[in-house]
Amino acid sequence: MLAGLNDTSPGKYEPALTQLGKFLGAEAFKPDGQGRCDSLWCWDNSLWIAVEAKSDQTPHGLVTHRYVRQANDQLRIMASDRACEPPPPNSVTLIVSRKPGVDNDGVLSAEPHVHLVTPNDMLDIAQDAKQAWDDLMARTFGVSDSTTHEPVRNVLAQHGLLASQVRDRLTHSPIKQR
């Protein structure tokens, strides 16, 4: 997972995003079909994070209006695919890009749920997830499955990795400036 998130090629980066979602306790997958996000993280029908990865972009220039339009649709498409309309409240779409900002038309057209994050933001979450799972493995070794739920929740919370904490950590840069 960490190696993939350090890579710029979509073929390595995108599967690593899905693996990260799984380590965070989400149902994580690359949705089937044309125009779907690169990775979707679902915590039942309480919170979804759709991830659009632009890992191969250079850090120069701006994220284009085209990519923002693509991100705008992701939650609606996923809600239709999953027969859960509307999407869960507080769900978000992330555009992961090295670019420092978004062009003006993209800003104007962005839905409130669309946020810009850097690959380093995702890597920080992944490194915390690795540390959390290392901690969990040490704490729960030899413990029965029926008693691990609370320790898992506690360790994830301590590392800022509960679903709501992950959402909060990754939504500091909404594209639509209110």
C-alpha cells in the first residue's frame, strides 16, 4: 500500500487507494463501469468517500474544470449504482493531485462535497493506518475475534482513523469557496 501511494503511475496508485480504504475499515473497491471514481470507500450507508486520483499529474498548473465536473458526479453515480439515493450525508469526493489549485471554471462549478487533497495527505493517512494496524496486532495477539471490536475502534480513534476523522482530515481544501 505505501509503495503504491508513493508511485505516480495510476496502475499502482489506484489499487493502493483501495487497499488504504480497506485498512480504514471501509468497504473499498474500484467501481465497475465507465466514468466511475478510482476508489470508493463506504462505511455502510453512513459515509462514503469517492476518490479521483490524478497521481500522474505534474505539480505545475491547475486542476482543470473537466476533472472537477467528473468529481461532481461521483456520489450521484455511486448512489444510483448502490440503490441508495441520496448519498449518505457528509459524504465527499476527493481529487488527489499534485497541482496547487483549481482553475476558475472548476472552482465556480464545484459541488460543495468536492475537495482537493495532495498525494502527501493520502500518504499521511496511510502511514497512520500502518502504525494503527501494527499497534492492533501487538495488542490483540491471541485475543478472540469476539472481543476485538472495541480495541480496534479505540486504536483507530487514537490514530485519527475513524471514518468521520478521516473525512475531517481530508476535507480542509474544498474546491468551492463558500
